[in-house]
Amino acid sequence: MASLATGATFGQYRIIRLLGRGGMGEVYEAEHTTLGLRYALKLLPADFAARPNALERFRQEARVMGQLHHAGRPRR
């Protein structure tokens, strides 16, 4: 997987920095260019979709992470 450079854009997001890299891809701190809000943006390896149940596992992780609330993340 190719890493995204600081300042690069990915859709409507501007990459702030790489937060981490692991078996399920890379996670970046990214800012939505219109809203000005910061998010964690996870990029999956290209071969990820070929693994059985991998995309459903990712969707489940996204749903769980979307429900988390903490002082550093504003509620919407």
C-alpha cells in the first residue's frame, strides 16, 4: 500500500499525518476540506477485499468506532 503524503488530498480530506500502520491498512489524521473537522481516515490494502468476510469486518469496525464518544471528539 502506498502511503499518503502530508498535505495530500484524498476525496474531500486533506492528510494531516500518518497515525499508524498495521495488518488492516494505514490510519491517517485527516481534515474534511469543507467542514474543517478532523477524522481518522483508514485506507485498506488493495488485496483486502479478496479475503473472506474482510469487508464486513471493516464495516463492523466502522460502525463501532462511529459510536464512540470522548472529550476530544465533538458529538454531532
